[in-house]
Amino acid sequence: MRSAASAALLLASLLLTLSAANLMAVDLGEAYIKVSVARPGRGLELVPNEQSKRKTPAVVGFTQDGERLFGDAAVAFAAKSPARVIFNARRLIGACAEGETDPYPKCKPATVTVEGVGTFSGVHAVAMLLAMARRQAKAALDGGKVSDVAVTVPSWFEATHRADVCNAAAVAGLNCLGVVNANTAAAVKYALDGKVVNAADAKASKDNKKKKGGKPAPHTVLFVDAGASGISATVARFARDSASSTVSKIDIVAHASDTTVGGAALDEVVVSRMADAFDKQRAGTAAHKEDPRAARELPRVMARLRKEARRVREILSANTERLVAIGSLHQDRDFKTVVTRQELVDGSKHLLPAVTRPVLAVLDKAGVSPADLDAVVPFGGASRMPAIQELVLKALGRDVMNKSINSDEAAVIGAAFFGAGASSTFRVRKLDVNERFKRTVSAEVQRDLESAGRLSLSSKKTRKAAQKVVVFDAEKGTMPAKKTLSFSREDDCEVKVFFEMDKKGESTFPGRTVYAHMKLTGVKKVLEKVGKNPGSKKGATGKQTPRVALTFRLDRSGNVFVSTAEASVDETITVEREVVIKEKKEKKTKVEAPKDDAKKDEKEDGKDDAPKEDAKKDEKKGEKKKAEKPKTRIEKREQSIIHRHTLSVEYLDAPESIRSLTMMGKPLDEAKKVLKALEDADNERAERADALNGLEGYILGARSKIRGAEEGDEVFEVSTEEERTKILEKLDEAEDWMFGDEAGKTINLRKKHHELRDLMAGIDGRIEGRRERPKAVKQLRDALEEATPKVAELAKLHTERGSKHAGEFDGFAKLAEDTVKWLDDEVAKQEKVPATEEAVLTVGMIEDKFAEVGKEIKKLAALELPPAPKEEKKDETKDEKKEGEKEVKVEVDGKEVKVNKTEDEKKTEGIPDPDPAAAKTGANVETPAKDEL
Ligand SMILES: *[C@@H]1O[C@H](CO)[C@@H](O)[C@H](O)[C@H]1NC(C)=O
Ligand SMILES: *[C@@H]1O[C@H](CO)[C@@H](O)[C@H](O)[C@H]1NC(C)=O
């Protein structure tokens, strides 16, 4: 198996980026979520969760306090409080509440209510999971921004489900780049991994007698995804350019699925087997008499068995039996039982036949026989179950599967590639993916809508039946796709777009569904353009029926939308052209006939009025000057032009319309609010925990410091018994306070923390002063001692050279003297202060003095010194450095200033850096760095 790291490296080379945006892909399974990221220059990689696991249970739990738990923590919590955990977030997507008879989206959507927290729809729950995925991606990106997401969905997801997945992304504040079928994503990964190249090449070399040169043979693969909620099979065909060896195109030939068998259904078999064992073991015991309920009536017992079941089922893929031991399962009694693989198979007898159904169905749909398959690639958690593999292989008459892609990462990496392709900030390797779409899309165009509602004697029109056409045929077409419908209409009309029922009826989708209901307006407007051209027949009006062209697009995620709508009408105009009869020089072409390309675009009819007028004037002029002019004749020609008008498309808010499912405006804002409130609460909780820990830790630390004070140690020496007793009292008070109401607010916790710090400030400050004061005193003394003679020397130079600054040095000696005296006095005063009292000479005061002196030294050092009198080499250019001259760098306020100094001046270098910060930290100022330069 390829390691994740080397796969990431390989993929990195496929992905070139244009900006620094990151995108994330989420493999939204029913049981697990996997997350990957595409980041500029780094390629595609799966990102692990906080526990370094590659998949996270798609579970959200809510503690009694309303804290949210995700993944394994939520699963563990479910054993205690099953009613506070949402296990089936994805299953809630596109589902109706119990008892609803109308199909989704007409029905009331299914929701989950968590007591004390709220009621959540599938969109809410999936949004929480996507937000969790984003945190995971962000952590992997060291806090990098993640705003775009691509999500995998099972191939049986209807447009309603797909729309809701994108809605969930929007609620989580993510830009939905699209949804992609998990199997298609896996096929993309298969292509990216170079599996096609190897296999097809091997094949080609085997039968190279037949196919020499030419195009590489297509490569056909059956992907079988056995997930928690169903089995989905896909036939994909990979094509390569003859020129390159990489896959250039993936044709998804067919999908088929079955949702009766999957990991979750098999887990129930294990749960059922364990529940039976539980009941059997308890039967007749005293405990049973005390609580006669069976396992299935005990939600907590069932929750713990369920939690165990998945692991048991997974282990039984590799082992033939598994000992299950659950401590104090009920009434403080442990539960033990052995589950065997055979029991699982026997218990799944009713489910397993369904495994082969989608496999055979997809081959049938694709028109492919098992022998045509170059590979059979399984993935998904349940694909590891030997019974499932055996059934698939038996149905195909094969011995082995091609386990060539990583079950966990295939779909999520493929989805990231899909996302990168849909995003404008990434540039990906060219790979066309022709996806199948699930349902035939048809449209009904209503006729003569207005007349139907108008009582008019003159109008004998009656409402005719709507015209129905297939827009995208699921049997034959692929997506992305585009199609234009053309029809004739006299007036505005309504169009309904439908999703047709699957002919094979293999899905639970409720038959024919209205996808969108829209009204096209402005049809008549195009007629107003008729008759305005030069050459138009007199009084010509649009008596014809306009043609309406409606262009539909089917995007990569399966969304259908109208991209353009326009009405057009033809007009035949007479084009006149003056032709010179004799070969004398032609004066002018009188009439600007509409050009030929007017056919293509004749929107600006108004403009053509002007040349028409001009032409008439010219004609009249021409008549007057007839004699002088060369002979011409008028040629008439008929020409057809097309007038166009863009129609406005108004979506009628039909409640049954799937399109209205796309969350926008208020509903979206409200759902976002729900999620944000939870997130804020989580953040507040985290901050509170932080503040609580901080305060608790401070109290413990301070108390042990004060309590532990004994003769000879610092705390003891700087504090009095009375002071210590008072502090201990306050600390105890604070500890009690933490259990009170006021401590419920994070801000109060922080305030209390500050209070205690202030309480300790006296002792802490005195200890600090005892340690740091002597050091600071010494540093200031040393600095003054060293600087004084150097400043004096510099002063001397200034005087010798007649510098105008010479006078400025006068005060320094006094400043130095005063400072030393100040220091002596203060130190003497401080020595008289008892250690338990506030200091009179603080380190801060010494630092201030240091800064004052330092400022003066810097000022003096920076004064411009006139050059030493020159003795020789007068011909030298003055710009050149003199011999012995040296460039010296001096730092002033952190900035480097270049100072040129001659030999003479060099002795004045080495003024200690009067850096208060250095003094504070005790850095060595006695050896100024400047000397080295
Ligand atoms: C799939 O497995 C079969 C049987 O082992 C093998 O013949 C075939 O070459 C494999 N296909 C690929 C693409 O590796
Ligand atoms: C140092 O000398 C160089 C060359 O003589 C001169 O260009 C530069 O301006 C001088 N720098 C200072 C700070 O005087």
C-alpha cells in the first residue's frame, strides 16, 4: 500500500496553484467523516483529526451542560445518554418527519430534538459536522483559512439531498464548490494514482500483436463502495490520449445502488445477536425479576451494545470470532459473549443477497459483461467483510478483487481534486469527468397562458395542453451538459422543469417531481423591434410568432438551471443599393444596407433609423444634381434579419419546487444563527474552562508559596506573619467564591485572577527587587565609569577641531557625578528599609536613570565632528575614504547609523550601550559590541 506521504507528494505535482487559498473536501459518510485539504504548492492530502485518526465518527453529542462533543467523544457519551447524541446526521438529510405522507421537500422535514439544547434538522446536523471538519482542516493547515468545500455524496442521493448538503455547507459558513458521487471521486483517485497506466500497459503488451501503436485501449473498472448505509456500484471507463500515458478522461458509464444492506444494517445483526445473548443470560436471575425488561427495552443497554457492534463487525472481517465483554452493562452486572463470523453471516442471510443486486444492475445498465472488466475495486468500510467480497466475486465469476485504492482516502482525495477543479483559485491537471446524472430532466412549456384566463369574444383560443420535452436524458447523457429548447410562443409563458421517475424504480425517490416552476416574461417585446429597420415594409409589425430559446445547464454537481432565455423573431427587409452603371468613378454608396452580420446580432435597431434618413436626403440631393452625376440604378435585395430580446426568468415559488430548497435569505440566516449560538457557547465554555483552570492554578500555587514560607527563604524574609495570614485568608475566600454564582461568568473569573495577582504583588515585587536591584545598581555604576572618560575624549576632539558642538559636552561630567551621587544616596536609604516593607529604590527607578544618561551619551556621540586637518594627498578625491578611516556602525534606538571615524576617533569608540533593557535582563554592557566593528 502506498503511504499517505508519498501519495501526497505525487499529487502535489498535479496541482498548480494561483493563489494562497485552501480548500477542503469532506467524505460525508453515514458512519464516518474524512477530511482532506488542497493547499497551494502542497497538493492534496488527507488530514487526521485531533486524535491523529484518519476518520472521525460522524456523530454529535450534547452534554447536560449543552457542551457539544464530536466523533469518538460523542460515541462514548452515547453509552451514557443515547438521547443526547445525533448518530444519523446524513440520514436526516432529505428525510421527512415520521408520519408524513408527502414526499420531501413537500413534507415536514425530519428533525432531532435534544432536550434543553434544541431541535435540529439534517441540514443543521450536517452543518455541525462540516464545521467540525473545517476545524480539523484548519488545525492541519496551522490555522490557515478554509472557506471552500467539496462534499462526497452516495450515488443514490437525489437532487433534494444534494441541495441540502450544499445548504449545510452554507449554514456552516462554507462556500459549497459542489457535491460529487463518492464512487466518481474514488475513480478520480484511481486515475491520479496511475493505476490505469500500469494495468492498460500490461494489457497492451500482452496483446500487442493485435493493437500496435494506435490509441491505448480503454480501461474499464467496476468500483464497489460498501459503506454504512448501502452499497453503490459504478462502472467507469478510463481513456488516455495516445500521446500521453496519463488518463485524460473518465466516463462514468453507470451507477447502481442498494440501500438495504450496508455496515449499519450488519451492525444491527450483531446488536441483535448480543441483545439475545443478554436476555438469555439474564433469564430467571434475581436481577431479571427485579427489572424484567428485555435488552431492547433498555435504551442505555442498546446504546452500549451498538457502540460495541461496529467494532465487533469490523474485527470479524479479519477474525472468525470475537469475545465481547462490557463492564456493568446493567444493574451493575458485566456482560460477556462470543460472536462468531458465522453467526454474523447467518444473521445477515436476509440482507446479503442485496449485495449483488447493484453489482449486477450496474453491469446491465452499462452493457458490460464481467469479462470486460479490467479491475474490480472495492472500497468503503463494509467492503472488508469477507462475505460481501465473496458474494461480489461470485457474481462476477472472479477470484480476487483489485484492492488498489486506499479505502479511507480514495473518495476524499478524489473529492479534493474535484473541488480544486471547480474552484477558481487552483489549476489542476486536465481530466475530464463525464458524470452520469440520476434523473431525466424534462420541461413543460405552457401555451397561451393569458388567453386562457381572459374572457374575450374575439379570442377563441383555449388553453392548450403543455408541450413536454426531455431536456437531459439520464439514460443517454452525461454531465456537465448544456441544452437549448426552442419553441414558438406569442406571449409570456410558464415553464415547469421536472425530474422524472427512475424507470427501474430502484430508488425511494417519490416519482416525478417539480424541480422548478418559472415564468418567462418579455416575449412580446421582441416584436417591437420589427419594422424599424431601413428596408422594413411599411407598417410592418411583428405579426409572426416569436421563437423562444431557453438554454439549460446541468453543472458538475447535478444542479439544473437556466443560463439564458431569449425571444427572437425574423424580419425580411428590402435592402437597396445604388449601383453605378458606367465605369466612371463611383461617388458614394448611398444606402448603408444592414450588413450581413446583422443576421447574427440586430439588437440595436434604433441606430439604423439614422442611415435611413440620410439615405433619403441623399436621394433628393442626387435628383437635383442629376445631370452632373454618373448614372446609377437601385438594386433591391431581400434580406432576413433576426431580432432578439433577453427574457426575464422569474421563479415562481411553488412549494413543491426543488429549486426552492436552496437556502437563501432568512431561512439561511436563521439556520446560521442556530449554529453560531452553539459555536459561541462552545467557545465560551472553552474560555471559561481556561479561566477556571488559570484561577484555580493560581490559588494553589500562591497558597503553597505562602504556606511553605519558612525562615531563610525569600517569601519568609520579605513578608510578615500578619501579611501572610491575611493573604491565606483571601485565597481561601477566593476558593469558596469559585463555587458561587458570580464565578459563573468568565469575566468574573478573570477579574478574580487579577485581584489575587494584586494581592500577591507586594511580596512578589519585593522578592523581585531583592534579586534585581543589586544587579541594576552595578550596571549603572559600571556604565558611568566607562562612559565618562570616553565622553571626555570625544569632547576634547570637538574642542581641538573647533567644533561648534564643543560646548554641549560641558554638562556631562556633572550629570555623571550627580547620577553616582543619587545612586549612593538611594542605595543607602534602601538599606535602611526593612525587607518586609516597600522598597524606596526600585529597579524601575534605576532603569529610568540609566535611560536618562544613555540618551545624553547617544546625543553626544551623534554630534558631527569636523574632520581632522588634512596633511597630504590633496589630489585625492574628497569622497574617497582616507587611509585609516573606518566605517563604524552605531545603533541608535535600534536603528543602525553609519558613522565614519578616523584613526584618531577610534579611541572614543566603545561607549557602553546605555540600553535599559539590557540592564534589566542583566546583559553584559561592560563589553560594548561596537568595539568589534
Ligand atoms: C485485477 O486483478 C486481476 C486478478 O488478479 C488481474 O488479472 C488484473 O490485472 C488486475 N487489474 C489491475 C488493473 O490491476
Ligand atoms: C562615510 O563616508 C562615506 C565615504 O567617504 C560617505 O559617503 C558617507 O556619507 C559617510 N557617512 C557618514 C555618516 O558620514
